[in-house]
Amino acid sequence: GPWAWAPTLVVAALAQGIFASAPSATAAFAALPEAPGLVGCRLGGFGFGAAVLLYMLWKWGSWPMVSWTMLGWTCTTMRYLAGGLGYTGLQRALTFPSLFANSVTVLVWYLGIVPGILVITPKGKRRKAFNNMIMSWFLFLVHGMNFPFSFADWYVQPVRLDLFDLWAGFAYGLLYITFYLAVLDPIGVHLYFIL
């Protein structure tokens, strides 16, 4: 439906904060150092992430790419590729958006969406809903293993997160919520009952 005044004000305030803090955040930016010993692992991570995306495209088409979950998975996959190819600036820019998107996915999925769906599912059908949502290997992979997948690349070459990372994460979130509310919501694509 149409935007209410409260979310509009929150998004507008967040956008102003992001634009106002851009000079300070970008001044704090530093690319990751080269890590030639991790190239194979990172290209392997990219291959794994890309294989999951290709499977999703084959099985369900491209529509899941509008979800926060699959964009987070794609962000992580691209971070692995950037690290594998030596684009350390891009790899650093994707560090916190990858961690942020995937941690939000795990928290919202297991603490909000799954319990919410189970509550609204009739009692006789809850086990089937649970099995379809929790026991599905694909849904578990993209909603449960996505955070360890994103965390692993940061863990093998940790960098202290700073103002730039926080700024990049907020910018990533703002871009998605703007896309969701300005594009998906008006055309009736309601992926999240919590929004």
C-alpha cells in the first residue's frame, strides 16, 4: 500500500544521515591488503555462492533476487569474487553490507518470519509448514548458513570495522528498503508481513 508518514520520515532521515556522513565515511575507507594465499579459497567461495544462485535461478527463476536474503547472498558471493580477483577496494566495500545483510536475514527469518508463519498456519498443518521452511536444505542454506558463509571470508582476513563499514551497511539497507517500498510494495509484492 501507499507509504505512511512515519516510515517516510524514518527513511528520509536515514537518507539525510547517509548523505551527510558520506564525506567522513569515505575518508575512513581503506582497501584490504592483498592476500595471495587466500585467492583459491575465495574463488572457491565464489564458485559455491554462484552455484547456489544458479540453482535458485534454475529451480524458481529470477524472482527471489528481489528478496533481502538473496541480495545478501549475492553480496557475499561478489565479495568472495572481488577478493579472489584482487579487487580489494570492492572487497572491503562489501565487507559490512555482507555481514549486515546475512545477520539480519538469520535473525528476521528465525525470530520473525518462521514463528509468524507457524502462528498463522492452522494447527493440523504446522508440522508440514515447519518441515518446508526449516528442513528444506535450500531455505536452511540461504537463511541459516548464509551468515557463516559471509563471516568466514571476514574471519580469515579480519579487518577492524570502522565508520565506513557502518555507513556502507546503512546505505545498503536504505537502498533495499527504498526499493522495497517504492517498487515492490506498490505493485503488490509483499515478501515480508513485518514491513
